[in-house]
Amino acid sequence: MSAKFEFVIAEPLSRYTFPGDICLYNAQEYVSLWNELKNSTFLIVNSKTQKIAASIHFQIKEDTAISLTTAPFGSISLSHEVDFDTLSDFMNFIQTHLRLNGVQKIKIRHYPGLYHPLIYEKVISFLALSGFRISLIDINQIIEITNDPFDSIIHPMELRNLNKTKKEGIIFTEHQNTEAKIVFNAIDTFRKARNIPVNIEFDSLMRLIHVFPQNYKLFTVSMKNEMVAATVCVKVKDSILYNFLPAHNSTFNMYSPMVFLMEKIYQYASENKIKFIDLGVSSINNNPQKGLIRFKERLGSISVSKLTFLKEI
């Protein structure tokens, strides 16, 4: 290990301050919320400044350390000052500690490249050269917010649907966090009707909203006094809004209310200087949903890889 750095096993309430630009899921406060899970945080700290230069959180399930299981991803947050040799020593430090605590496998769910574009490839290369193999490749789709209006980036078919929907008097609403139960119940109903799982319990969602009230946004659209589409969005970084829980009433498919909802989310992102909308992965139980992938593409998204790495230790 370089004298420039020290390796630290952080306590749940670390005395070190995490960088301000770290994404929500890799913040100490996020991981500490899930106290029903055993978790371990590892840091590289600059010995002189005592600032965090790299971090990774794990949640332990049986014999596997996962980064992360309660979030879409985890992986290593990293500054440019950390070189490959230091990273290699850091991983050896992590593996030694985890083995001593009965861990036999490490699973790292890596973030899409847009979250940390300058270090994304560095982390992938490091993991591959450290004996990790890619165990899963997901398709993650994103929309870039530009100066162009939403109706100029979508497929002509979706534009026709959007214009038709607007003639029906559809209404967009941004809800207060106190209305989370109403929005969640609508999402739950819409998804259950289509056999699509809701991958979070309401109590867990409220736990997140309570701790991060400015990061969770509740949006719905209604037609003829009936809620027809809803979503929970998460401001994961200042530059990224994640469309976390979209759902719609399938009896209104002819009006494509999700297209109208996406237009409003796009406008919200533009007004708040957000650069990307993360549409998440298009799979259920790791099975690609080709129809959903095509729909997201027609909304103007591009596809990127979201990788999961695994290593037996």
C-alpha cells in the first residue's frame, strides 16, 4: 500500500465525509438505512488530507457480499488520484476481511457509464484484471436532455400518440411526498394487473423519502378524473434522474399515457438542469423484455450496458 493512502473499514457512522458528487446509492446514509442487512464499507483515504479517495459498500447475504442488493447498482466510487497498484492492494484488503467473516463470493453490480464516465472503464478493467468475471449483462436505457423538445426526439408513431393524448385533456401532477401512498397504490395496482413486480415495499420507499425528501419525485397523469399513469423518480445525482417505478393502466393503452408522462419528466429534467433520464433496465428476472426495449427506443433513448461482476474468494 502506498504511504499516500490508508485503507479503512468504516463504521456505519463514519468520521470521514463522502464526496459531495457521489451518487445517492453510494452515499453512506443510503447504505446505513438498511440496518436489517449486514453491511461493510471499505474506504481508501488520503493519509494527508483525510479525504475519501475511493469507497465501496457491500450488503452481506449468506455467503455473498453484494454491492449492492437494495439499489440498482453499487460498485467502486473512485477519484483520479488512485492508481492501479493501490486499487489492487485495496481489493486484497477487502477480500481478506470478507473471507475472515465467512464470505465466499463477491458480486459487484456496476453502474452504467453515464454515472461516472471518466472512471467507468477504469473500474471495469480493474475488476477484470482482478479475477472478476462478468456474470450478467443488462441493457440499460437513457435519454439525454438537450435543447431539443421532447416531441422532436421521439419516434413519429409515439408523436402521433402524444398529440392524440393531449386532445383528451390529460393532466400532469407533481405530488407532495405526503401523497406517496396514493401514488404507490396506483403503481402497485397497475403493475399487478400486468404481472409486473413492484420491486420495493411501501415502508422501504417511505424510509428513503424520509431521509432523502429532495431526491424522490412523485409524478402522475390523469384522464377523465382517473389516474392512468404514475411513477417515482429519483434524483440520483445532480445530473441524473432515474425513472424508478413507472406504471400505467393498460385499459388506457390506446392513449399511450406513458408517452405524455415521459414528456413531462423530460421537461422537468430540462428545467432543473438535469442532463440524463435513466430509464433503467428492460428485463424481468434477467430476461430481456424486447417490447419494452423497443418502446424506450421510440422515446429517444440509447442503450448502454449495465454489468454485474462475480468472483469466488
